[in-house]
Amino acid sequence: MSTLISGIQDNSFVIFGRAGMDLFADPIGVKSEHAEHFRSGLGGSSANIAAGISKFGGRTSLVTSVSDDAVGRFCLNELHRYGVDTTYVRSVGGEYRTSLAVYESRIENFQNVIYRNGAADFQVSVEDVERVDYGNFGALVTAGTVFAAEPSRTSTFRAFELAKAAGLPIIFDIDYRPYSWPSAEVAAEVLSRAGAMCDLIVGNDEEFGFMAGGMDKGLAKARELAATTASVVIYKMGEQGAITFADGKEIKTGIYPVTAVKPNGAGDSFMAGLLSGISAGMDLGDAVLRGSACAAIVVASPGCAPAMPDDDLLDAFLLDHPGPTAA
């Protein structure tokens, strides 16, 4: 546990996973097929996490691949704008393409169309991850999508080995996206293998249930990981809040209710808020609540990375909000 906390408190993160371009229908409430205008923004789980941490003053470096085209360059420009280091982002040619998400700011009948054919981020190679100076960071963060295809899967497991050799704790957002995987069976096996190597694991009840082979087994899976291989496991339950398993204890926390305009981006903002809270010296319960507040801010605003809060926005939200629900 001490290695995990001290690594996060270094407030410098090497982050693995995709960056993408988001197009979201404007104004709020309009369906994509009826929209006359779309706004653009940085997307992709890992890029969102990196942008969120950077907004809170953390140092982040993203390890991924983007297509050598206008969409890939858009992502690079956006990463730079948020202060995310792109030293380890490689542009790839050919038919590989940066992910594109087209979605809308509405809850009822929400649509999110993901274009990931020939996804460029899956082209991260062993050579790419071996270029990283792991000793320059306090912790490694990854989203589970990196394991969905080769060569990214093998490369990220190699990154885990190199991070561990350098003394870095590994932070894992399960982030299970069925459309990226060849089968549910492969996903369950690979994600479980990855989870067993990690120090901090964050997932929702469905993701832990998936790893365990049934929704009714997810909570037990989270407890098992916390008791065996991970220092901290955070089991998110949507409107019911979260349970954090650490040092043999169970910390239950609520959520910050808001009027949501979309469902996506919450998990990425939660991770950014959680890690920035721990890096600032908060105890785990307070850091989880900080992550929950960040998630609430993002679902109440259009876009993903553009909606991630900074300290001023988070402070204003906490000042105006009546507070979290009971655990």
C-alpha cells in the first residue's frame, strides 16, 4: 500500500491507451441524425484520464499510436493543449485509423457510434513500450482496452514487467468494451490476468461480474483481488456509490447527484479525480468522493475531455452542491 500511495503522490503518470476524436451533437438534447452542428473534442478513455490529471496539475505522458492523418494530428494538438506529453505517441500510416466517436448530449435513447475499424491504438509495439523511461514516473495507469488486440496486448504486458522492475505501481481501469474484443471468453481471461498484476483496480459492478463469470460474483471478485494481489480495489455501483477495499477494510461512499446530459466520460473523470486526490494527500475515502464529484461534473456537461474539471471548477461545484448521498 505504501508503494502505491507514494507512487501516486509523485503526481507523474505514464498512461497507456487510446486517444480519439469525439464529435458530439449540438445543442444539448438533439439526436445525432437530426443535428446540423457537431462540436469536436479529445476523447478515448486514457487520453481523457491524462487530460483530467493534467488539468489538476499532474504530469502525464501518453503511450499510444494515432493515425498519420488529420484526425491523428487533431488528437496530438488536443493532447498538447491539455499539457499531456506526447513523446511516446507514434503516428502510424497505412489503413490504421484513430478512433472516432459520434454521440449526443442526452440520456434518453443515448447513442454513441464508435468507429474503430483498424484501430491505430492497437498498433503499439514492444519497441514502443521499451522506449519509455519508466524511472521518470511515479505510477503507470492503463485502461483495459489496450488488451483487446495485438500487438497492443503483448506490448502492454511487457510494459507491466518494465514498470514493476522500475518500482512503479500499476493502476488499472478495467474499462471493458465488448465491441473491441474477439470474444467474451478471451476478454475475461486476459483482463483477469492483467488485474492480477495491478496494485489499484477500478471497475464497475458489471465489469467485476464479467471478470468473475457472473454479475452475482463481481463483489466477491473485487474482495478476492484486494485480499490477494491488489493493494486497493474500487467497486463502483452507479447510483449506489462505491465500495473501496484496502488494508482489510471496506470504505463505502455515495455519489453527487446531478442532472446528467449524457452517460459517458464519468469513469475517466473519476480516475483523474481519484488520483489527483491521493496525490494531494487525501485519504482514500475522500479521494473516492473527489472522483465521484468529478464524474458528476462530466456527465452534466457536453463532451468528455473538454468537460473534465480543474481545481477551480471542482471547488465551485463542491461549494454549491448539497453534498454526496449517504454510503
